Amino acid sequence: MSTTDAETSPAVEPPTILRQAGILEKFHIIRSSISFYNNVIVAASYSSPEPLYPDRLVRALHAVLSAHPILSVGIQLPEEPTGTPSFIRLPSINFAKSEKFILWESSSTSPGHAKEYKDLLCRLHNTPFPNEELTTLPLWRLAVLKRSYNTPTAHNSETNSEGRIDYEIIFSFHHAIADGLSGAAFHYSLVSALNNADENGGSRSNWDVYTPPQDLKLLPPMDEVLDFGMGLKTAGKVAGFIGKSILPSFMQKSLWAAGKVPEKLSPTNVEVLNLEPYVLENLVKKLKAKKVSMTAFLTYAAAGALFSVMKASDKDEFSKIKNVRVSVPMSYRKNAGWDNTIMADCVGAINWDIAKFKDVGGEVSGMKKLTLELRKESLVTRDSEVGLIALVGDLAGFFKGQAGKDRELTFEVSNLGIWDADKTGHPKKEEDKEGKQEDAKGGWRIDNALFSQSASVAGPAFSVNAATVGGNMGIVVQWMEGVFADNVMETLVQSLGRSLWAFASKEGN
């Protein structure tokens, strides 16, 4: 650049720093910055009498961005390894160049839709947020997959039996800006915005750029709102970690977690399991009668599926299994005074050990104990697992230092629960002339949802993630390539599905 050019070019203004990252946000930022983890996905199945065009989506996204300030931020990484990252205000979000963060696709045929949907989830999970783009592009991506009802025989249609058009809208985001429930909050806002999009707001060019407010304000990190102090219980945990390194191996609990931590991230693979409404209804009734939460049951059912598949696929490895360790996330939103319509990173987790068993139906006692433990731990934040993050000075070094060591978590179970029906676009029932209750046609609505996470280098060997919308439960099982063979995980998902059905039926006692 010449001297003249330099003198006449506008100075690049430094980014506006909104606030520093909290302890959990920092954990997620550093983990992603060293390519040990990519993203979270919450996808929803939308339908409408009218097609979705880019123009309408962009207008709706303006409303969503206005409602959720965290969607307009970037990340400034620290210069020092032990420094704290900061959230910055993005100067603008350019929808005219949205091909970098909004993907449009259509299924080829009806039979191929499920596979194309699953493949798209994998592609997004395997697309990281590069460090060089953290200050220029939003920390989220969207993919829109239009469902086709064309079949190889003769039936060609773009609509379902109700005459509605179906889309999968996949929201992929950096874990530092949001947790799983935030993904549901995003979809609540989006379906509302699609139903109220401004159709008379001028030309498309008026909507090409979204400019965040100059006074953009973020919610504080959860550790500023909640007490993550450390007392005697935390001291006991720290002593346990120290003791593990000095106790002889015969005095340590035998934990099986699928081998060593790898040195780098490999591709994420997923399998999807859909639980039909009548099965889910029976399962919920049975669990209520036994005073067992759905999350606790899914945890034991996943453990049972793992034991079953390992026994059939690798008897030598199966013989080594005595106990597995499960991480079970839980929300701290109620503690913070935040409801499920806001977007934030506000979660904790407990670790739970399960001894090898033969039949999940015989583990109701353990499920009850886990139900009570989750209820108890969700009420207090002091002495929680999250607070231990504050003890780690160099998070990048901590993550990298786990490579080659035994993995400490076998799997994770995360359940978003039942989505709020009033916020998914479903209209209230109308009465016809004969007084019968019928569903109103309505505009945009959400009928199903999927929740998943990318693989994590130093995290669990696989994860089980659930979400329920309108009586439909979607379960995504995720693993990192090389940790388990694909056919083993496919069999595990099939076993899990049979276990859910059997427990819900008269066969499950």
C-alpha cells in the first residue's frame, strides 16, 4: 500500500469489548480454539402452508437477532495462554454474503430424506469455528433442508398429507454463547418471527445487513450471578483427584471408558432414534409411577445398551468392564432467575458411576437414586463440578495434557426435556359447527426436534442427547470416529431403541 493510500484509508476501529468470558464460557472457548471440540446443534422440523424463501428467513432472523444479543457477538482470544477471552460486538452481519453461515439444501427423494438429514448434521458438526473468523463472522450457522415427498415409484409431491411443506432448520452454534436449552429458545424465537415476518418492510436490500445496537448488552456469565464457591465438598473432590495419582491401581475403582484420549479431533458420526408418541406416552406413565426421571432412565438404558453391544461384539473387552462413568448435564437457569426463552451458557453436570448389569428393568433403584441426585444438585451451585474449572490456570495445557491418558468419562446423557407447546407455533384447537375440536391450520410450526453435540477429544467416548416436541422424542447418539466402530454404534442405537420399547411395554418391569 502506498503512503497516499495509507493516509486516505479509514482507520480500522478496534472491536467493542462487551465483557470477559465467564469460567464455563472460557472452558468452551479454549477447548474449541485448540480444535478439541466444534459445536452444539439443535435442529427442528418446521412446516408451513407456504414455502420458505431466503428473503422471509432473513427478515425473521433480524427479529431473532434483536431478541438475543448473544447472536451478534464475536470472540477475542487472549494473547497469553492463561489469559481470559472476551466477547466483542460484531460491527454487522452481512446476509448478502450469508453463504458462509446459511446453507440451503433439498432432499432428493422421500426415502432418502432421513439419511440426508443425518449426513447434514454430521457435516455441520465437523465444521469448526476457525480462530481467524471469530472476530468477523457470527458464532452460529443455519442449514435449511427442504423435505421432498417424491418417491421412486410415481408419487411426486413437495407437500405432506396436510398440504404443508416440511423443512429441517438446523441451528449450529459455538458452545460458549449458548447451551442446549438456548437452542430451543432460538427456535421459539424463529418460529414466532416467521409467523410475524414483515412482508411490507421495503426491498431485500433493506434487510441485507443487520447492525447490532451500539449499546449491545449481554447477560452476565453465570458465575457472576451464582455462587460457585468451593468448600469442604470441593476439597474432597480435589483430594480424590490427587489420591487417584498416588494410590496403587488395585485400590482404584475399575472404570471402563473405551481406551485412551486421542491427540486430536476426528470426525463426528451420529445415529438418530425417533421414539413414537404411543411408546413415549407409555414410557412416561411407567416412569412417573416408579418416580424415575426420563433423564435418569435414559442414562441407565444407554448403559444397558452399551453392555449389550460390547458383550456381543468384543467379549474380551466386555470382560474388562466393571463400572462406567456417565456425565449428566443439568440446567442452572432457575438458580439464575432465567427462563427457557433466553440464550446463555448456564449448565452444570454431575458424574455418575454405574456397575455392569444384565437387565435395565432391574436397575430402578439406581435410577431413583440418580433422579434424586440430579434434583438435589440442580438446586445448589456451590461445590459443583463447574467451580473446579477455576482451579485450572492453563486450560489449553490442561486439555492437551490429557492426550494419551485413560479417558475418564464413558458417555454423556443430556436431555432438553419437553419443549413449550405454546412457543412452537401450534395453534389452539378450534371448534367446528358440530362442536368437535380440531387443530387450526395455522402458519409456521415445529413438530419435532433433535439435539446433538460434536465429538470432544478429552470428553466422553459417546453422547446421548434427547429432545421432545409434541409427544415426539428424538434421540441423537454421537461418537468420534475411531473410538467405536460405526457398526458397533449402530447396533447400540438399535439396542437402546428396543430397551425403551420393552420398558414402556408390559415386558419391562
